[in-house]
Amino acid sequence: MSRIKPLNIKARAVEASTDRDVRGYAFGDCCASFAPGWEVGTQDNADPCPWKSDLSLCWGTCYWMGQVPDYISYGEWLDTCGNIQNDWRNLCTIPDNG
Amino acid sequence: MLQRTNSYICTLAALVAAAVWLLALPQHTEAAGARTAWVSSNHIQVIDLDTARVIGRLPLSEFIHDMDFSVDGNRVYVGSSKGLRVADANELRFVQQVSTSMTKAVAVSKDGSRVAAIHPGDREATQAARKAGLPLPPAKITIYSTLDMKEQSSWHVHAMTFDVLFAPSNDRVYVLVPPEGMVYVHDLSGAVLDTIQLVPRSPEGSHQGAMLTWMALSPDGRSLVVPGTTADRSFVAEVDLGNRRPLDERVVHQDLGHNRRIQGLAWDDDGSGVYVTAVNSMVKFNGLGLPIAWESMPLNYVDIEPIPGTNENVLVAPIFSKSNKSGGVAILGENGEFLRTVELPDMSPYFVAVRP
């Protein structure tokens, strides 16, 4: 974040704001849910917990339904993903069936 | 001319067969004699704990939810997104598919005679229930005999049942139901013998948003621990199973002093405490829930398992090296120092089981 320099008035205003627009709203330093969805720490540092690093645990406990499919309805979701950093393209797209 | 060609082909085939045999032989020999840890994502890799080398792979293409060794260490029971399987720990291959139902958790009884498994409800029925806003179809606990892996009994439980463990007496199981904040104690026919409320229920019946993950039973069977995380704090719920405290104090919450999500959980095999890994840290609690060791971790280790008979632990990290895009395994000494590590370029390990 510190490497990004504001180039206009609006950007400088955003930089001066103390109301962070990125916040972990569930768990301070874990990879649960970040609004608006970027992966940074609560102090704007590099992500302490990449979204991938405990994906299956988020999935298994079905606690963050918005981020991962539930394991009963979509049990095969991670079947073709041996290494989450290399194989994330293989993650199934879950259809929105309403 | 034809005879000579056939002779060449036969010789070549013999050489290829010999090469395959030679390549296969060391893997089996190594596995039979080595201290090994089995780590999993959508397949299994077997790590030699003394050399930190991968000595075997078991391909599967099914996400593995749980693994547990037989008491003698010769079999591994593997629960995956598409079934329950048995692997031979010496030959490093699957030898039986017991069930084609998703298997969320597996547990082996202390006497080695039975395996308990959680099979969630039917997928289509679950999806239909979700759309209709109806209760989800129940999951099923099934008890198998390890002699022939035939089903001995089964019964329905809450749809979101997450973990199962055998009591040391082998005649009952503990069943964790996170949405209810509850552990049910069943006999092996499914009758409910007891219930343990881990998290107080609100008037609406919810359990106040606490996320409960795994259970771990102390080696003496007198203490059951279940970690939990809420939006405000992380804690370890310690259940007294040995009548050491009054009944109204049977469940005690030990606050971890942060709200980091708890991930790995394992009792030390000597009963001296329970290890908990959270984001960027590892803590060891004693039997009273007091932290006796704390180690800052550079990575997010999601599972931990002590190596029996030693002061060493094995930890797995799905993201071990971002630059190399590898997962990894670390073996830690008694002071938390890294003894050996291995990067796994083709795996993000989520679970580890150490061969007894």
C-alpha cells in the first residue's frame, strides 16, 4: 500500500482518510472475509493469511458460505486442485441456481 | 530377421520390467522401515520424517477430509469427497474402497477393532433442501469392523456433523455438531448416552456464532478439547471426562487472548498438553488449559501432529513458498526449532497423519 502514491486531489483525500476502506469484518488477521475483498492485513500489510492457505478449512466448516461452496452440496469442489497455488483454475465454478 | 526383432523386443520388455521393479522396490522398502507422515490435499504424499523426502505418492483426485492409521500402523483409513478407502501403509497404495459416500471424518477405536465414519447426506437432497429453506438431510455415522470393513451399525445425526472420536473404552463415540455447539455421546448402536454443551445457546437456540472445528482426546481419555473461534476471541473448550471437576464445571473455556482462527489441533502423545496452531503461531496448552509454550510461525500451518516417542512435531502449510508456489511440511524440535523441511511443488497439504 505504501508504494502507491496519490496523483490527484481525490486520491490524496482517500489517503488522508482514517476510515479504512479495507477491513477484515469477521476475524482480524485471518483469511475469512475482507471487504471489499482484497487480501491485506488489518494494518494494510501484506496478507498474513492468503485466501488459499486454509481454503479447505473454510470450506469444511461451512462457516463462510459466501466465500466457498458447502461441502455437502459441492463435495468435489477441490478434487482437481492438488496445489492451490498452481491449480486454482481447476476450481469448479459453482452455478447460481437460486 | 523377424526372430531377431522379436528377441530385441523381448529383451527390451524384460529390461523395462526390471527397471519398473527396481524403481518400485525402494519405495516400498523405505515406507516399511521409515518413520513417515502422510500428508494430503486431493491426493496423499508420504514423507520420510528422518530425511524430509517424499518417498511415495498415492494419486486420488478426491479431496481428502480425514485420515487415521490403524493401531498397528499398517493401514490408513482415508475419508474423501467420494468415499472411504483403505490404504496399505507399506505398499503405499489403496487396497479397498469401503464406501462411495463422501466421508467427512474417520476415527479408529483404541483397540483397533472398529472404524467410525461420518457420511454426509445425499447431495441432491441437500441442494433441494437448501433451495426450499428446509432442514438439511441428516448425515450418518457408520461403524465398520476393521476385520472385513463390513458395516456393523449406523444411525442418523445432524447434517453438519463434523468430527467423531472413539472413547478409550471403545464402546462409545463422541460426535461434534458445530451448529448446535454440542458434543453427543453415542453408544455403538447410536443411542445417545450424554450430551455436552460446549458453547452456551442463545434464547433463539443458536450457539452465538462460535466456530468449532476438531476434537482431540487426551491419551488418558480424561480430557476432550475442542477449539472455537468467535468474532471476538479464540478459545479452547476443555471437557472434563474424568470427573475431576463438578458437573457444572465440566466444560471450561480457556481464552487464547486473540481472535485468530484456530486450525490444527493435536494432543502430545505423552499427555503433557495439546498443540494448537492458529494463524502465524503455535501454542501448547497443558492439561489445565494454560499455555506452556508459544511459538511464532512465519507461515500459516493448518495441521499439526506429534511424532510418537519424541519431542518433535510435524506441521503442514498449504502455502509454504509463494515464489515456488509450493506447499510444505516442517518437522520441529522440542524448542520449536525447524529441524527439517520439505517443499511440495505439487501439493497444498491440509492434513497430516503420523504413522504409529
